[in-house]
Amino acid sequence: MNFIRSFIRKRQFGTGALKDPQDLRDYTYRGAPMGGPTVDWNTGYDVEKVLDIKINIKHQGPSSSCVGQGWSYYVAVLDAVETGYYSGDSAKAIYSQIFLPSGGAYIRDGGKILVDWGAVDETMVRSSESGGPPSEAFMRRLDWKNTKMDDLAKILQSKEYRVVESADNMDMFASAILNNHGIVGGVNGENNGSWHTNEPKPPIGNGDWAHCIYFGKFGTDELGRYIATPNSWGTRNKKDALHPDDWQKLRSDYFKNKFMFNPWTLTDRPNVVMSSKTQEIMDKNEKKIIIEGEGPGRKGVVVNGRLLEITKDRAAEASLYVLNNNGFGVRVNTVMWNEMAKGPNF
């Protein structure tokens, strides 16, 4: 009976990250070109403050979708770097294309699908089931995938993913977070009663399971150096002076005992590639305007990086990216959009 209880408790946590097989073709992130990385731990880094965004905490429930969850945080952050808006991307769209028959996925495969295929918004492919945490079976379903989604995913395609050398080097880890707006990596853990708190404790042995997480903060506080993650097990809501948000802090003992593995960086690709003609016209204007001369009409707009139908009502702070039929376009804000004369093709 004790064995059964122990097994059930372990399954409540984020198992699902498998250590990547070595591949000599992997691009490598090495930090500083000469010597070790220089990191100011006292200044630290907080992706939410730097980008002025709020990241909503995900909840993977009993599923083994942590690889999809971690990468979905990351690609949404990179999209916010470009658009100034964080809406969250679908973990299901990633995980359902890379899961292994026994459950879980290789962390590398998450980066690969973001480069080869792309990503879509959470509103397009929901990662919650009936409004709550998803089951494993739900996260595996591919009934959402079609040619329209494939086209939309290209908007959020990434350029490349790089593995970080020396997973046990905390300075290197922090440097990668600082220079890449975060990092996705694996961590070994066990059900020691701390993974629903602000300060997860490392396992006593080698760890009962492996978990994939997005890390977007680091710094120093009264307890020492830390890296921080929003994780994917829902909010904790026990905030204090050391933990002002719902992010968990992992300390140096995770690195000293080599519980970190397979950390990856992701490099974004611009959502829409402009033609040289469009860019030239934009460079000559202080205000970004709609270019009329590069196509017979408009097929829609991308609002904060998401392709939507043209509608009349928009929030004033929204950013519009107007596309013509050739796939080129320029960004305008809603006020400018509303003030402009619209032709029959708008």
C-alpha cells in the first residue's frame, strides 16, 4: 500500500522530460567568446520587468507535457520581445507533435518543432481541458492540426535552438537567461513535499523524475543566488518579501549536485519578413504607415503577431500588422488605423 501511495504521489508531479541523446549536430551556446560569462548577480534579470509583461502560470495537471509547457512559455516571451504583448502560446500544439509512446518528450524536440513548424496562440489550440488541467490523452490529440494551423504557425517560427554547455555552471546558465530572454532546461526532482512551494528542494538521491521548465529570472536575495521559473503546476499564491510573484526559485545546490540537464536557448525569427521596398519607405517616415503599393488588396491583419480577420472594434493600445497579398506589411497602432481612410480592400 505504501508503494502504491508513493507511486501516485510521484505521478502528481511534472514527469515528462527525457534527457536528450547526444547529437554532434547541435548548435552550442557558449556565452562569452573568451573566458567565463560575466554575470551581475546583484542586478539580476527579470524577464517580466524587462519586457513589462505578466506571464500567466500554466497547469499541466496529470499530463507528462512539461516539455511542451516549458517551450510554450519561451516562444511566447520571444513573441513579446517583438510585439510588446504577451498572450501565451499553446503547449498542446507543441507536445502533441513530439510526445513519446510512453509519455513525455525529449527537450531538444520542443526546440526543433518551433524551428521546423512554429507555434500558435493558446486561444487557437487550448491546452486546458474543460477549463481545467489537461489529461495526458487530451494533450496527445492531434485533431486540431490542419493546413490553416500550419500556415498560422509559420508566423511564430523560431530561427534556431542552442544547447548550453556545462549544465552545472550556474554563471553560464544565468548568462544564457540574460542574453536570450530565458532558457528551457531539465531538472531532476523527487516528491519531497516542496514542489508546490516557493522553494523546491533538490532530491536526496538521483531524483525520481525529470522535469522541463522555462527559466526567466535570476538574482541574489537573502538566501543567496537563485534562478526562477513560473513552472507549469499552477499558482502557489504564498507571496512574501523573497517571493513577490508565483515564480519558484531554485538555488545553487541544484547545480553543485548536477541536477540540471539539457538547457537550451531559442532564437526568434521576425514574425513577418518585410520587403526591402517596405523597409525603405518605413525608414523615411517617423510614423509607420500602411503601404498601399505592394499588392492588390489586404487578406487580413496580424494583431500582436496573431493573424485575425479585420474587425471594426479594437483596443486603442493594440498593435496592428497589416499584410498585403504578398505577405509584406507594416505596423500601425489602432488610433492611426481608425483615422486612416479605408479602401474597398480593407
